[in-house]
Amino acid sequence: NPTRHDDPVSDCAKCEDANTVSADDRGSCEVCAAGFAANANHTQCEVCDAGRFSQGSRDSEDCQDCAIGKYAPVNGSSTCNFCPFPRWTLQEGSQDCSGACRYKYYFAGTREG
């Protein structure tokens, strides 16, 4: 239930920043922490899935996919890691760097003896 106030219109202010949340009992808008982003209703912060990140700034709207060549192995990442040389990713939003190599390298796999 919404909190009751004397004047139902003039004492309510909208959270203008993209990555902010407010519940009925809060007196202000709060920025979601790094690794989290505001849900669609801006009522709570939700953790970013592996392969995605959020730096916790006011104007970052959603969790962002990691760029090609980077990865985030766990939920709640604030940044994406560069793949260790010569590994690579082939798509955005990767959780690891397995199975792909940089230009002029190839994936040799493992050999069984």
C-alpha cells in the first residue's frame, strides 16, 4: 500500500535518473550499487546476470552486456574482464572466454594420448 500523505499530488516527486529506485517509505531516490540495476518499475535494484555489468551510476539504465573480447563470470559484476591472451569471445554478453581465439590464432583443443 502506498504511504498516505496530506496532499496526494504536490508532495510526490519522480525519480528522474535511470538507475534509481524509490519505495513508498523512502524520502528520496537511491542509486543502485555497482553490479545492480533498477527494475522496470524503479522499486528495487536487481543483480546483473553473469555476462553483464553495471557501474552503479545514476544514468546507466540497465545492466549492459560485456563487449566482444570481454567477459563477466559471476552475477553482480561492476566491470567486465579482458579475455587472457590469446583467448577471445565471439559475442557480447559472454560469461567466459572458452572455445575462441584472437585473430591469427586457432583453437587447438586438447589432445588425448
